[in-house]
Amino acid sequence: MSWQRIGAVFRKELRHIMRDPRSLGLALVQPLVMLLLFGSALSLDVDRISTLVYDADQTSASRELIRQFKGSRYFEVEGAVDSTKAVERGIDRNRILVGLVVPRDYAKHVAAGQTADFQILLDGSDSNTASIALSYVNALVQDYGNKLRASALSRHAGRSLPLPIDFQVRIWYNSSLESKNFVVPGLVAVILVVIAGMLASLTIAREWEMGTMEQLLSTPVRPSELVLAKMLGFFTVGAVDTVIAVLVGIFVFDVPFRGNVGLLALTSCLFLCGVFFWGILVSALAKTQLVAYQVGVATTFLPSFLLSGFIYSIDSMPKVVQAITHVVPARYFVTILRGIFLKGVGPEVLWGNILLLTCFMVAVFFLATWRLSQKLA
């Protein structure tokens, strides 16, 4: 592989992009318009609530409280852990949305007719689900508390008793439960995949239609070098789009940014490279720009919008559809962006998603190179 040849094709591709100001302007303005439009107008409702329990009391009273959550159709108790830290890790790793922590003296307070406290830990990075979960918890605790008070009143006739149980809520990562903080990071991923797929899917198909591919055939440029050079040309535009989208999210929508800028840059580069390679693969498979554009939109926009977890909770989808989402790269980038923006987590939590993005990028690069080799043969 010759970097000199790659550089020559890259400069040629970049000049071609710069000579088409309308397409360049569309590529830079469209992400901004989409981000402002969807970020302002889109509101999501999700109703799947995964729950983890830490029971420090280990009494019949605490187990009865946990049974109330297990018996509710609104909560899916994933299991029990041995510390509050384990509940916190579950929230950090997107395993759960709700954590139930029962203190050691819970049964003692219930038996004494006093108000027994427990704690609910709530992942507020998904504001809609957090709001729904909080309303469900309120209703469940109110109903169970009334039952306990009725039972206590039957044993202490004539006495006025307080509500036997109470709980404290801590909402993590998005304490104001604002929908935009959940929507905008995911929207950045969807916009980038759409723009990248549309731009790159036309590149080789345009070369065949314009007759310039024959000129490339007469040069010593290898298929792998051609794929890499063309990707780098569009990557420059994609990098500018990424910076614009991130800055708009932070300074226009006031989405909190708690993570590492370097990690954001690295994962964005992996994602952009993978999506641009995919666009080049689609372009190499198609015979015309029209077909390339249609296939590019169908394989980037629709899966990223519907199957990435941006709009619909993946946990709520049928098992077959959940399996399909594993081949949608936007799924992993949406998780990465929300983790970096809202939670401030690093590679120790996101390494799985980063690894899968890397595998996608490498696999699509080799597929695009193989397909182009067949066309150039």
C-alpha cells in the first residue's frame, strides 16, 4: 500500500468535493437543520423498566417489599446484589434503569409502626423512562403503604398512624429529566450515519457514470488504496459535521458533557470510517447513482433511526428484531455518545461498543476492497 498514491487520490477527491459548493453546503447545513428540528420537536416514551435490588435487611418485611416490585408488570427485577456499589455499576453499564436499596433497619421501623425508609436509584439519562418509572414507583409505594397502614390500624384500633413506608429518590445523570438530554446525543449518531451514507454511496457510482473510473483503471492505484483515499476525502466533511453537531448539542441545547473529549473524538472517527466504508461498498455494488442513493438511504437512515435505540427501546423489541440490531453500528455509537455525554463513563465501560465499532469498520473496509477488486478485474 502506497501512501503517496492514497494521498494523490485523496487530494483529487477533496478537490472534487470543494468544486461542488451546493453538495458541500448541503452536507454541512443538513446536519445542523436536522439536529435543530428533531432536537426541538422529538419527544420519546419508553415503558420497559429493568430493576436491580440490594436488600441489606434480609427480613420477611424487606422481602415482601421486593415482592411488590416483582409482582408489578411495570418492573422487571433482574436480580439481587450484595452492595449499593453493584447497583451503581448496573446503572453505569446500562444494565438497569432502577435500583431498589433496602436499609438494614427497614423491618425494625415497620414493626414499630414508624415510617420505614428505603431508596430508589434512578438513571435519569433516559428522561422519559425515568419519569414513567418514578410515577410507577410512587403508585406502587402508595398502594403498598396503604395496605400496611390498614393492617397496623387493625392491630392498634383508635390510633392515628403515619404511612408505614417511605422512599427517597436519587435521579442520576439527568436530574431535571429533560427529554432533550436523552434525544440529542442519539440524534448526533443518526445524523452522521445518514450524511455519511448518502455522501459515500454516490462516489464510485458517479465515477462509472462519468467515465472517470476507466482513468483510474490505468493508474497503479490498488483497490484498497482507492477505498481508503475516497473515504478520507469524505471523512474531512464528516469530521466538520461531527464538530458542528457536538457544539450545537452542548451550546444550543445545553446537553451536559461529562466525558472525555479524546474518547469522543476516537469513537467518532471509528464510526465515521465504518459508515463511509459502508457507503463505498454500496456504491461499488450499485451500477448507477440513483440505485446507490436509494440503497444507501435504506441501509443507513432506516436502521439507524428505528433499530439503534434512538427512538425505541431495544429491550421492548421482539427477540428477532433485537438480534438484527446487533449489526446496526449506530446502536453502539448511540450508547457511546449517551455514556460520554450524560454519564461521563470511559473505556472501562464502553470498551465492548468500541470493539464492535472497530470490527465493523475493518470488516466493511475489506468487503469494499474485495468488491472493488472484482469490478476492476
